Amino acid sequence: MWLAQTASAHPYHTSTLELSLNADGSVLQMSLRMLPEDVEQIASERAGKALTLRDERQVLEYMRKYISRYLQMRQHGQPLHLEHWSMEWEPQQVLFYFQAHVHHLDDRLTLINRLLLDIHPDGLNIVVKLLDNGDRESFILNLRETRLLVKVVQLRREG
């Protein structure tokens, strides 16, 4: 019953992933924004019991596993491993921060984002590339299109 109420709490299911590089260009920095109801639903389903954002450590662990499964990146056929996880939350959003070491700065990476689509096939995943020239490029991924090629060298360097 609790999961049914959570799933119907809002009519849309989205995530927003922002990508940039660290100052020397060796680490892809990511922030992922999701709705609290979706995070609680995913974590609860994975845990087999009701969890809320107050169960922060458990929620982060279940979401880390979920995100690592449904958000994948490869460069030259090699997977980029997501690491250094943290989470912040407030009433309207949950933010996850993580990063991955880039194999080659001058090459593209393939990003596959299937977040939320396993439980909400009508969900949308927005990918925002923070570009080195100060601009932002946004792409919408859905059940029909889950793949995006990213030129690493174009990403903004932070720091």
C-alpha cells in the first residue's frame, strides 16, 4: 500500500544528471537530481521494506547500487566506475554526487541512462553537459533513446 501511494504521489518521473570535469580534466564530476518520492520508492523496493530519506545511510547505499546499474558510462569499451558518493536532500529534491576517472580526455564516452525507466516506462532522464565555453547542452533520454555520446574535452573544468 505504501509503495502504491508513493508511486502515485506525482504524475511525472524525471532525473537530471549534470556533467563536468575536475580542474585537471581527469575526473568526470556528476550530480544527479531526483524527486524524493522516486528515491524513497526505489530504495524501499530494493530494501524490501519502507525507507524514508531519514534513513539516509541505507537510502544512499541502495541508490548507489541502483544508479550504478542503470547509469553506465564507457570509454574505449571500458566501463567508468562511479565512486565517491554523497547525498543531500530537501523537500523537493534529492541530490547525489559522484565521480568517475576518465580514461582519455580527447575521446568520447558513451553514457547509457535508464534510471527510473524500469519502474516508470514514461519517465524522462535529462542530461546536462556543462560546457567549457560556459554554455549548457541538455538532452532528454527516455525508453526509446537511452544512449548519448559525450565529447569529454568539451566539458567545463571545475575547480
